[in-house]
Amino acid sequence: MDGRSMNTTVEVPRGLAGVEVTETELGDVRGGEGFYHYRQYSAVELAADRSFEDVWHLMFRGTLPADLAERAAFEAEIAPLRRLPEEVLDALPALARATRLSGPLAGLRTALSLLGASSGFRPVYDLDPGRRSADALAACAAVPTLLTALHRLGQGLEPVEPREDLPYAANYLYMLTGREPDPVRARAVERYLMSTVDHGFNASTFTARVIASTGADVAACLTGAIGALSGPLHGGAPSRALDTLDAIGTVERIGPWIRERVLAGDRIMGFGHPVYRTEDPRSRMLREIALQFGGPLVDFAVEVERQVEEILAELKPGRELHTNVEFYAGVVMELCGLPREMFTPTFCAARVVGWSANILEQAADSKIIRPAARYTGPTPPHPVPPLG
């Protein structure tokens, strides 16, 4: 008896759009309202009022730090984990050379696997909750160090040792550039990182949970999530959205350029979202940050947004198409001095915390995720033909 005859099959939409596959206490996206949250708190409000470490504490421990002492204790717990094992450090130069053309995100997949192996990560199925959380903390803390080291080595530069006295975002920028960052830019990057920690059951988060449901170790789960994130339809869009601004070039070219692409059926990178039917709240927040910096790039981006939405409303009436997080994320990261090849890796440096929280939640449920597929090929069983 096969699986189809044993179980009742359910018709589902392509891409599992809108299908609830599990329960979670970590957060949700309410696309019709333009709202998303981490646990019971607005993610945008958290990004305005709290620190990245506070959100990390919330996702892992279930609560925000109650006071400065609890925040300091958590910071002291995670800061030493930024340093990499010698076995991993020794392997990074060769790994950076091997991934010179594909970039730090590709290198991170291998580096994170090596980190897990050298640190003795074991299958989450075999671990108690405390050990699972410890492995996840170590992986999250190491990701910025791995990414920045791979980037610098790829540029012919020496990696910069992490500093335990700097907050997460500031330390990330310090390791990337070798200079202590301007506080305004560090805070802008921190708010971006906080806004992208988690966002419902997107492709990479779902991938991490599927792997976690098999009982695999934390590094294996995160490696799969990074693979999903690397796709241009997921995390690969911030630099592409900025490339669109470059391709348009001048204000006079906005209308003709956009009309040509829309009429050709091309996707305008940085616009539209599979969940939101209103403005993406992350985009709204990042636009505000960009406007605080000001300058020609920001003015141009705002005008492109205005004209694109106007043209889309004309050519695709009835559809709500607005900027998504990638559009102004690219602008903000450009203004903060991040190289474009590090835009998606920077996204990963935030989302690793959300992935890990989902891995820990999934690991508490020992049921493996095993959906079915509808077979649409030739009707079986056909006789096997003889070899002619």
C-alpha cells in the first residue's frame, strides 16, 4: 500500500502559498495589514527602540531583557563566541580563493559546515534544549566573523579580529572595514539587521525547519537555509535593486525605462512581495533611515519609487505593488559604505538568528516534515522495454 492510499491528500496552491504547515510562537506576517512581529512585539518598533542583542534574546529566550543588567549578561555570553576555532581560521584562505568568483555567501556554506564539525555539533535530535541553544548561539555569533573574513581574504586583505566591546552591528562593520564605524551608520545598519531577523515561513526559514525536522545538527540546518537565501528571488535582491537605479541613470529615463520593462513582462527588482498587499513596513522604515542621510542617491530612489508605483498602477490596475525591503535596504547599505557583494551576506548575518530560533522550535517536535507530491507523468506501471 503506497502513501497516497494510506493518507488523505489535500489540494494545495503552487509554492504552498498561504498554507499553514505548523504552529509557531516566534512571529508572523500579516500581509493585508502591512505588519509583522517578533513574538508579541512589532518588529519595526523593536528596530526603533531596542538593540539587535535584545531581539536575539527575545527570539532565543522568549523575552526581551528586562533591564540593562540582563542585556549586559546576554552580551557577555555571546561576544566571546565571535572568535573562530583555529581549524576554521586555517581553512579560510583556501576557501576564500576557491569562492573568489562566487562570493562570501557561497563560502559561508562550507565554512559553517566546518565550524559545526570542528565544534562538535551533534544532531539536534540527540541533544537537550540547552545544548541545542548553545550550538545555535555559537553559530549565530560566528557568522559575521566568517562572512567578513571571507570577504577581506577575497580582496587580498587580512581578516580583522572581532571585538567583544562592540555591539553586534558595529562589530560587523568593524570586521568588514578595519575601522570603528560612525555611530550613525552603525545604528542604521543595526536597525536594518533587526528588521530582517525573521519574516514568517519564507523559503530559507522553511528549509531550515525541514532539515531540523530530520534531527540534523544546527550547522546542517543553517547551511540549507543559506542555500535557499542565495537565490535571487529570495535574499539575492538588495544589490539587484540598486543595480536597477544604476541602469535607469537619470530622472528623465525613469518613465521610459520602467514602461519598457513592465510591458515586456520583466520583474522590477525591489518592487512587489508575495505576502504584502500594502506597503512593506520594512521598506517604510528603511526609507525613513535613508531620508535622514539625504543626498542625490536618496532623492533619485524616492523619485524612482514614485514613478514606478504610478506606472504600475496605470499598467497593472487593481494590483497593489510597492517597494519591498530590498529597494531601500540597498540604498541604506550603499550609504553606510557596504560593498554590494556584501548586501545579501549582511542580510544573512541577521536572518541567521531567526533561522536558529526556528530550528530550536522545530527541534522540540520530533515529527519529520514529509509532504506528498502529485504525480503527473505517464500512467504507471508501464512494462520495462527490452534494450534494443
